[in-house]
Amino acid sequence: MLEKRILEMLDSRKAIINRNGYQCGIGTVLDDWQYREAIQNKNYVISWILQGNGGYQENGTEYLLQDGCVCMRRPGREYIMKLYHHDGIRLYLTIPQDTYPAIVRMIPELEQIPPVWSCPYSREQMDEFCAMYDYLAEITSMELHTALPKMIQYILHLTGIQNRRESDPLAMAKGMLEENLLLPLEEIAGRCGMNYNTFRKRFAEGYGMSPGQYRICKRMETACRMLNAGRAIGEVAVALGYADVYSFTHQFTAVMGISPGRYRGK
């Protein structure tokens, strides 16, 4: 059973926060419930089961749900989920389907990890959830973008990805390249405990391209998304850190084989 102080902490946060499809809340299982047939998930949902048991099935693989585990449901995947009545308590965060691709760009490891894993209770993780919940409760829907860093940090810690990144300097560097397209490569190398030449060599050995080339790929991916969304070419160039439109157009054409103007007009 959960300690009394934890239950009191959760009791003060019973309301479900819902901001344009982003949801954060504490779910309780008072009766047996389940999805009896496989359904396709539309949103990203990550649930930390503090107390309770059940089962989860995805792509024909079954997982046991029990105290102190996390269950992650990703868009486009069919699943069956069962939770049984034993005073179950779960903390959950829901992110809309159209935002999930942006989350994966910042945390690409999400697509590779299994849907269920163990995560015993910790005070630090609980405090992080409560801080995220309280912040979402205070802001308006127009301010949702300011909450994304807190959501990202919560997911990174709950999945254990942050710990793995910190224990693997190259994975940490790759994550930084994906999260910040403007951060100088020398600074990334320093944060990962390497000089630039060592960083460049080890990154190329690990990922098959230099960090500079990897950044260009990520910039082009972002440029394509922005152009598809109707953003002006000059605006895209500035957002991606290019000195001028000419520099951006030259690199985009060299990499993509088509100019940004023609790409947007397709």
C-alpha cells in the first residue's frame, strides 16, 4: 500500500487537467475495466502505475502490469489493456497525436523501447509529476508551449532515457543535436566531456556521419516541415540559424535536390 503522505499528495490533485487534448491526472480503478478488443491508439499516453495490476498486449506480445511499472501507449499501435480493481492508482500524461512526431524528434528513443517497464516509486519522480501537474493547472491553453519542456523532462526521467543518455556521451550528444539546432558543436562536445576532434571522430564512428552532417540532416528535416506548413523561406532560414536566405537555399538545394521554393510549391 502507498504511504499516507503520498495518498494525501495525490488527493489534493484529483482534478483532470485538460488543455487542448493535453491531459494530466491521477486515475483510480474502482471497478474492473478493460478494452476487450484491440483498438488503435490515437494519442501518446504514458501511465505510471503506483498501485494495481492488470495486463497489456501490443503486437501480439503480452506484458504484466503491477505496482511500480510504467505503461506507454503510442499512436497508431493496436493494443489491449486490462486493469483490475485493487484500489489501483496511476499517474498519466496524454499528448495529442499531432504533437507526438515533435516529441519523437526530441526523444527518438521512444520508438525503440518496449511499452511496459518497471519504475518503482521515487520521491524525485513524484515531485516532478506534481510540478508538471501544478504548472498545467495554472496556465491557459494559449501558454501550452511553455509546458512542453516540463513534459519532455518528465518523460525522459520516467522512461530512464535521461539516465542512459548521461551514461553514454555519444547518445547524449545526439540528443542535444536533435533538441537544439543552433547550439555550437564545440559546446556540445564540451558538455559531453570531449574536445571537438575526439567528439567528431567518435560520433562519425558511432553514427556513420560527422556531427556537422547529422545536424544538416536534422535542419533539412525541420526545414521541410516548416515549408510544408506554409512558412516563408526567409523565416525558415532564420529559425535554422542560417546567415541569409542564399546560404539556406544553397544548402537545401544541395541536400534535397530541389530549391526550397520549388519544394514548397509541390
